[in-house]
Amino acid sequence: MIEKENGETCYEESQIAETVANFYSELFTSQERDRAAMVDRILEPRVTEEDNKALTAEPSKEEVKRALYAIHPDKAPGLDGFSASFFQSNWDVVGDTITSEVKTFFST
């Protein structure tokens, strides 16, 4: 004996076999639109359009400066060997160049 999804009980071997076959056939058959709907329900948008624009916008000179000054002066030497301290203490001289390079990174 087996019960179908609609609640109907099957007693005959042929009906039981058909019910089991139908159950597994539906279980393992993908239906593209149902899968897409399921993914949409599970993966709700986490970043709004407004947030996305803010996250991908070119940073301002002030944002670049704040990021640089957030680095410990003696940490993160670059390939050129200069630590954050060099750039912090020479910001008036190198600030425009650094900002330009950072903006280039965001635009390419």
C-alpha cells in the first residue's frame, strides 16, 4: 500500500509502481522556470541599486586620504618600499597623483 500526493491510497502493485515512478520522475526532473523562481526566492538582492552606485563610484580625494591615513604609518610598504608613513607625511606633494592612480583603478 502507498499513498499518492493527492491522498489517494493505492493497493495494487501496478499502481504502487506507477506512483513511485511518477514521484521520482518529478523529483529528479528539472523545470527551468521553477528552478529560476527558487533561486530568486533564495537569493534576495543584498545590495540595492543605490548602494551599488555608491560602492562602484570613483572615490574622492578626501576618501583616498582617509583610507591612506587609516593605515598604520609603518605598515604596508609597497613594491617600491615606501611605507604609508611616506605618503602620509608627503600628502600635500603626492596626494593628487595617488588620487589619480586610485581613480584610474576604479575606471578600468
